[in-house]
Amino acid sequence: MLPNYYEFYCPVKIVSGNQALSNLPYEMDQLGAHKALIVTDPGVVAAGLLKPVQAAFEGSNCAIGAVFDQTPVDSSNLVCNQVAKIFNEKGCDCLVALGGGSAIDTAKGANIVVSEKTDDLLKFQGHECVKETLKPFIVIPTTSGTGSEATLVAVIANVEKNIKMSFTSNKLYPHVAILDPKMLVTMPKKITAATGMDALTHAIEAFVNLQKNPMSDAFAITTVKLVHENLVRAVENGSDEKARLAMANAALCGGIAFSNSLVGIVHAIAHACGGVAHLPHGVANAILLPWGLEYNLDTSAETIAELAPWIGAPAAGSAAEKARAVIAAVRELTKKLNELSGLPLTLKEAGLKEEQFPAIAKAAINDGTMNYNPKDATLEEVIAILKKAY
Ligand SMILES: NC(=O)c1ccc[n+]([C@@H]2O[C@H](COP(=O)([O-])OP(=O)(O)OC[C@H]3O[C@@H](n4cnc5c(N)ncnc54)[C@H](O)[C@@H]3O)[C@@H](O)[C@H]2O)c1
Ligand SMILES: [Fe+2]
């Protein structure tokens, strides 16, 4: 059904293909930038992914001004401030993020600090607090999950308060996303599985939640289809460049979908599991997705049922039957990923302790994404979901 009112925005140029990386200097030049600060992390460098980026600059009129390769997995405002300082000291004029959500969001945070000429990112926390035009910003994703290459969000830890903060602004969309399969073939099986389930969760939650609209639906359905056809293949054979490129596109489409319609109860609880118990984001989503969908069945069976043809579920029977078949297909997928990569199937396997449930549930019901879930949830209801997923 068409909503009475909606907005949709995605200003990101997408460059996708086998040789896409070679376009990097051209894209910088188009943005009027010639000296890049590369933001990456130690795992990405160890996987040998910095070398092809350096090689892409050879013979061009662009250069690398500096490389920051120490992005931690839970990046913080302090790291963003540090990256911004390097940007200024080395006279760089654009940011290039090379990595997963952690490196991309660190570059987003650093871009705010540089462009707002501030000394601390914390001053810009929240929604649409960024006023200055940001520096040219190009992303080369090396995981296929967060979709941060096409979202308005940066998720960054506040080290003093031990929480994850959200920065949202239409200015935070990268200018260009370069999807090249050679930057993805080194991703380990378990990270491929977990990040792929993050992409699927973005799409399904964007499709089911209250702010859905025809544009976000189109991107969500494409994501579900691409994940269904390619995630197991990418985990089974990491060198399968076609599956890798398809998953990169899935993640990006999922990012566009949820950046415009937001996510719901699964992400609310996953964020809380990340904050309280440091559970990796994709792992938490993979475990919680079927339980979150079951919770939403009484308000959203018809919507969930619409996903049946795209996720390989039987498309016959009543809406409730089809919706249950969609949930069964999600469970089948996570079971297969568990066999192939060891992706945990329960919160217990993932290392959570039952004593942590009250704190997780409290954080989950206060998470902003909960407001967009089709069905409200109380503290007790979230604890019930956590128990089922344990
Ligand atoms: N901004 C957004 O829209 C958004 C959305 C969801 C999640 N997030 C945030 O993103 C972060 C998670 O990002 P992620 O799941 O992409 O993981 P990540 O960026 O934290 O990377 C996980 C690990 O994989 C390694 N790695 C990455 N690519 C690799 C490759 N090709 N080969 C070998 N190793 C590789 C990294 O070195 C790292 O150790 C979290 O902080 C989460 O809060 C942001
Ligand atoms: Fe996510």
C-alpha cells in the first residue's frame, strides 16, 4: 500500500564491476580531489587489500597523502578525531574508506570533524547536526553487510559511556561507492556469513517496518533475492567473484533500503547485544532475525508473506502460512551457514550470559529503531525473545 507521505534519497554514485577499483583516481578527479587519506584497518591490510588501491593511483594525477590503518572494530569518537588530525597535517583533500562498516564509519566521523573544523566529534551526535558540506568521500567496501557505503548513518562508540552513538545526516552519504570483487574474495567464511545476514536483516526489516515505501521496497526485494541466490555460494567458495560482486550489490541495496525506511526490533536487540555484550552485529542479527519476524507475525503476516518468492519459500497457502514459510527459509539459511562457517545459531553459542538479558532488554526498548517496528515491545517481551533465541 502506498503511504500517505514518504521521502526517499540516495545521492551515491555506484561503480560496480571486476575492474571498478581502477576508477578510483578518476572519481577523485571528478570530485575535484587529488590527495587522499585512506582509512582502513589492520585486518584489511593483512589481507593484502591496500596494495591494489596503491596500484590504482599509478600513472594518475591523484596520490595517497596518508594511510590510517589502525581502525579498531568498535571505532570511537577519539579515533575519528585522530584521523581528522592526520587529514589536516598531511594536507589531504578527500577521504577514501577501505574496509567494512568500522573503517567506513570512522571515515564518516573524521569527515565531520574535518569539515566542521571542530576538535571533537561528540558535538555533532544525533540527527542532522552536520551543517557544513563534507569533503569528497569515496568508499571501497571489503565486507558485504552494513551497506554503510550507501547510508546516512555512522555508528561510533563513545568510549567514556560504553555505548554506540548514531550520527545521521543526508550529508553523510558517500559520494561514490566502488564495488570490486577482488576486494572481497579474502573475507573469511564466518565474516562473510555474518555480514551477509546483516544485509538480509536490513532488507527484511526495511520491508516490514512502519516507514516502508515503494522505493525502499524495491531495494529490499532486490537485496533478499541477491542474498538468497549468492550468500551460500560466497561462503562455500570465497573466490567466486560473481557471488562476491552479487553480495556487494546486495549489501549496498540493503543499505539504501534501510537508510530510507529504517530497521526494527531485530536491530534494536542486536544493537543492545553489541553494546552490552560486544556480540558482532551480523551474528546478533542472524540469530535474532527469525525470532523478530515471529514476534511481528500478528501485525505483519501479509507483508512478510510477500517475500516468499524472493527467498525460495513456497508461495502457496494463506498469508500466515507463507509468512511462516519465509521464516522457515531464514532458519534454513542460517543452519546452512552454521554448517559451512560455524556462524552461531543461538545466543548461548555466541557467548551471551542470561544475567545480561535485563540490561540488553532495557537498551533494546530504548533503541531508536524500535519506534519503527510494526509492533511495540515491552521489556518482558524482549526478554521472552532473548530466551527463545538462547
Ligand atoms: N553506518 C551504517 O549504516 C552501519 C550499518 C550497520 C552496521 N554498522 C557498523 O559497522 C560495523 C561492523 O562492520 P562490518 O560488519 O562490515 O565489520 P568490520 O568493518 O568491523 O570488519 C570485521 C573484520 O573483518 C576484517 N575484514 C574486513 N574485510 C575483510 C576482507 N575483505 N578480507 C579479510 N578480512 C576482512 C576486518 O579487518 C575486521 O577485523 C559496526 O561498528 C556496526 O555498528 C554501520
Ligand atoms: Fe545492521
